[in-house]
Amino acid sequence: MSRVVKLAVIPGDGIGPEVIAEATKVLDAATAGSDVTFEQTAFSLGAGRYLETGDTLTDADLASIASHDAILLGAVGGMPGDPRLKDANIERGLLLKLRFALDHYVNLRPSRLYPGVPGPLAEPGEIDFVVVREGTEGPYVGNGGSIRTGTPHEVANETSVNTAYGIERVVRFAFAQAEKRRKKLTLVHKTNVLVHAGGMWKRIVDEVASEHPDVAVDYLHVDAATIFLVTNPGRFDVIVTDNLFGDILTDLAGAVTGGIGLAASGNINPDGAFPSMFEPVHGSAPDIAGQQIADPTAAILSVALLLEHLGLDDEAERVTRAAREDIAERDGSTRTTAQVGDAITARLRA
Amino acid sequence: MSRVVKLAVIPGDGIGPEVIAEATKVLDAATAGSDVTFEQTAFSLGAGRYLETGDTLTDADLASIASHDAILLGAVGGMPGDPRLKDANIERGLLLKLRFALDHYVNLRPSRLYPGVPGPLAEPGEIDFVVVREGTEGPYVGNGGSIRTGTPHEVANETSVNTAYGIERVVRFAFAQAEKRRKKLTLVHKTNVLVHAGGMWKRIVDEVASEHPDVAVDYLHVDAATIFLVTNPGRFDVIVTDNLFGDILTDLAGAVTGGIGLAASGNINPDGAFPSMFEPVHGSAPDIAGQQIADPTAAILSVALLLEHLGLDDEAERVTRAAREDIAERDGSTRTTAQVGDAITARLRA
Ligand SMILES: CC(C)[C@H](C(=O)O)[C@@H](O)C(=O)O
Ligand SMILES: CC(C)[C@H](C(=O)O)[C@@H](O)C(=O)O
């Protein structure tokens, strides 16, 4: 029985197209000869498209993307300080709009220190945890505004919105992850300052914890969590946290595990009502774009998350293994973006 | 001409009293025989006081503290999870209340890797920067609330309030720091998501920058800043940032420079309308309290910041030097809290 997966591909800006070229190469190799076919549709979106047409994400784009089974995204965002992008906010108007419109309430970001990868820590120990970052609430909702804008009397507010509905579903997902892993879950928040939002997170984690007596639960303030990420990252198994804290912790976690060139992520709608979106954690890095020096590994590992999400566990496992083997043999010599993709593809074909 | 400084001392909870005992010992030694006398008044505040009397910070306490010239604080906060503290929020009701009531709009947190100090980074390089954290606005204002609290339909909001007035004054302070240092200032925020607050921070930094053409200014998103703190902390000179981002970055910076046992801070009202408050960045660590194993160095370095703030530059310099010399000769052997204080005091007397 053959299966067709409709995949929306958004290469984006900067190094996005380069890393996505390798990611789709790997996807094709991983599924060649299997029962599943990926029907890929490319969407030209990002700063480039904005500069050409003035569009960030049209309703038609969004509807078309939403009709796919899954999304693979490279990176979006133009050159920082480009005056032509002054009034554009590609991140909010495109990336966050997709996450919110497609109800990607789980932003899943595994952090793993692969053998052989040089990182900044003197004694990293074993690092293998996942951050389950809430993706549709918190300070990211865009419920801010300002008065007397641009004057010495300006007041600008940003409101973090948090709901029991939104927290419970992501907390349940995180506990399910912990059950499949080392059965440890750490809530990260700032309950001593953000007492209302933090209090609700704490309450709901405690409630769901009672259904998972085998999962050990602890709590850290976000500031303390950053300390442990550099002094004892091995203490973490599953971290569940809000949108903003998750953003911060996962970049730090990426750095600690050898750089965000290796960090993959999934923006997941576990209910399946909307297509989930997989993307490297890194940005578009326009300063190094077009030079074939970007590391496509994070994009390739995002393909593994995509395959896993679609229930293609064998294929996911093969991609992860091929990438991991490639990483283990890196010796600091430089390869082009395509050479890394080719090497991982060759391992898959072998 | 002799000068009397009225100093309010708040030892607080946990290891607070132990480290403050050493800090005041050092303060006495540093000013012995000089023209300045510190008249110290101790205030019993914190979880301990709350458990005894139910008070967190009475109006009378606050008025009395406010009538002093400066404040030295150890750490406040009870044992996490103590059921008797369930309804207390010592952090909000005491520490943050002092910072807000006394208009401590600059939270100054120097980060320095002292020679000989072991840290978590394999190749830390030279680390010497200060974080100028805004102290009276942002998500810390306590303008949050919830509806349907405790139910599956709860909605909890937290509002970050930011004013041009509040930002401009702290940004000016940060530029003045940069002028005295390596003339580099980095704004850290999350302008691509928190567009209103972030946009105002950016605008005001740009405006004040035009008055400081010799200061090099750059901008980092908070997530990227955490990466640089572990991969290239030497790139930072002065960081200016909001209250919450500053909280996170300074704990991480403390870890990177060998632990928050060394991190000092000042909650400063530069206008002098209210007394400024000096405290170690670390918390009350009730789990190790009373054992004489806490490192008093952060509290002692906070005394140096206090002396500097009062214009007692020579005394400040001597305390810093004595602490630094002591740090340089640490060989991993354990000394009691008092032994560290005594050793630094002995150097001052020498
Ligand atoms: C580009 C930005 C809006 C985004 C975020 O803050 O979520 C990025 O940092 C990420 O982590 O995916
Ligand atoms: C105790 C807490 C409220 C405080 C803060 O968040 O400011 C602490 O973490 C600090 O950094 O001084």
C-alpha cells in the first residue's frame, strides 16, 4: 500500500535554500524504494519574496500551505538593518504567523551532544534532553502596543497570555515524552516574579504529574536553568517551558551541544488538525549565504523529526544514524554544504 | 572632615547572615582608620521574619530603610516548598518591593573571570563585562492577573510595562559605563517578537548613541546573547537590557565566570533620591545554610560596589584587590565562610 505525503517546502532566505537542498536530498534518499512518496511543493516566502512583491504571507499562501500534510522550512529573515525591511517583520509576519495559524503548540527541540563534537564546555558529560517549548501563547502572542509612540512619553506594553487549555496540552505532550525517555521532567518558569502565569504552569504540571507517578518532576527558575545548562546539562531529560523561556534555553542548549548548526526542531500540532512544520533552530545567517559553508545537519536532523512525526520511524532512525555517523567522523576539515549532504545521503544509500 | 554613612543591613535568610557577617567584617577593615564611619542598623527581614510575625515588609520597615544612605543585603527566601510559605512571596514582597520602592532603576552586575578561577568553559578567554539591567519596569512590574483561577478555563496574563522615561535613564547610565570602560555597548532584547517594547529600547539606544560617537553599539536578540556568553564572552563590554533578560543573562554570566559565589550586584538609584542596595547575585541557598560552607566573596565584592557608589574609590579598590588576590590563591581546598572573610580582612589590614 503506497502512501503519498504532501510536503510544503519553504526554503526561505539566506542559507535556508542551501540547507534545504541537502535536507530534501536526504529525504529523497531515505524514502527511495519505500512505500511512501513525498510530493513536494516549494513556496517562495521570506524577505526575498517580501522585497519582490511586498507580501509576507498571503491568505492564499497560508491556505495552500495548510492543505499539505507537513512543512519543511529552512530559515527566514533578511540582512539585519536592511532599510528596505524596516517595516517588515518577517519573523512575526511569516514564521510566527505559521506557528500560530497552524496551532503548533509544541515546539520540540532535542539537544544532544554527539560523540566527537567539540563544544564550549570543558566537561560537558553526556547531554541528551528535549525541550518542549509551548508555541502558541506567552509573550509571543503579539498582544502588545504603545502610546505616545516615538516620544519621550512613550509607554509600550507587551502582554503574555497564558491559558490552562494551552498549558495543559503541552504539559501532557511533555509527560508523554518523559515516559518514552528517562522519566524526568523539569518545569522551567519564573514563578517568583510572574506569579500568575507561573502559578498556573506549576499547578497544571502538578496536576498532570499525579497521572504519571513514575515521572520525577522538578522545577527551576529560568535563571537557574541557564546555570545548570552550562554546569550540569546531564541533569536534564525533558524540559517543559513557555514560549519565550524555551526560545532562550534552546539557543543556549544548541550552543552547549556544539552549535546551532546541529539543532533541529519541530513545530508540532499533535492533534493533526494542521500540518506540523520542521526547521533547523538556526536563522537565515545572510552574512554567510550562498557560500556553501552553512552546515546542513540541523536541517537534515529536522527531516528525521519530520519522518518520526509522520510515523515513519525506520526512515527517521536511518536519517538520524547516518547524520550521527557523519558527525562522528568530522575532523574539523571543511566541506561544502552540499558535500555534507552528499556524505549523509551516501550513507543512507549504502 | 569625618563622614558618617548610615547603612541598613539586611542579612536575610539561609546563607545570607553568614555571608553578610564576612562582608561587614571586610567593610569595617576597609574603612578602619579612615574619615568615614559606617553606622550599621540591622533589619530582620525575610522568610524567617515572615514565619515569626507574618510581616514581609511593613511600611515602617520601608520608611526606616529608606532613611539610610545605603543598604547591604545578603539573600532572602525560605526553603523551597515550605508549606508555611505557600502564600508568601518573599521575593516579590520584599526584594522586588525594595527595588521598586527605592527606584533602583539600575541593576549593575559586573562579570569578571578572575585569574585562577575554574569555570565551565573550555576556552573562556578574558571575560570582563558589566550588565546594566533595568530594575523597575518590564515583566517585573507585577501587572498580571488571572481569571477563572484554578479551573480548566483559567487565563493568566502578565504585562511587561516599559516607558521611554524608564529606558532612557538606564540607557544613559549604561553609556556612561561604556565611556569609562572599553567603549562598547550591546543592547539585548527580543525586538523581532516583542516589537513594541523592543522597538522602543532600540530607538532610545540609537538616540543616546548619537551623543556617544566613540561608543560602538550593537544589538543581539536575547537567545543569541546566551550563545555568545558561552562561545565568546570576551565580545561583551557593557550589556544593557530589560529586567527579565538581565536576570537570565546575569545568572548565566555568573556561571560562566566560575559560579554565582563570586557575582556581586548593585541595585542603584543613580539620582541619589533613595538609598542604593548592594547584594550578591546568589540566593539564600537554605540547603547549605548554617554550615559555614557558603562563599562570602560575592557579598564582599558587593561591599566594593557599595564603597564605589559612595565615592569611596580607594576603599573600594582595596576591597576588590584583596578579594581578587584571595581568589587567585585558592587551590580548591575548602575553607569556612569565616576563614574566607578573615583571609580577605587580613589582606586589607596588611
Ligand atoms: C526568529 C524568531 C522569531 C524565533 C523565535 O523567537 O521563536 C527563533 O528565535 C526561534 O527560536 O525559532
Ligand atoms: C529572587 C528574584 C526575584 C531575583 C530576580 O529575579 O531579580 C533574583 O533572581 C535576582 O536576580 O536578583
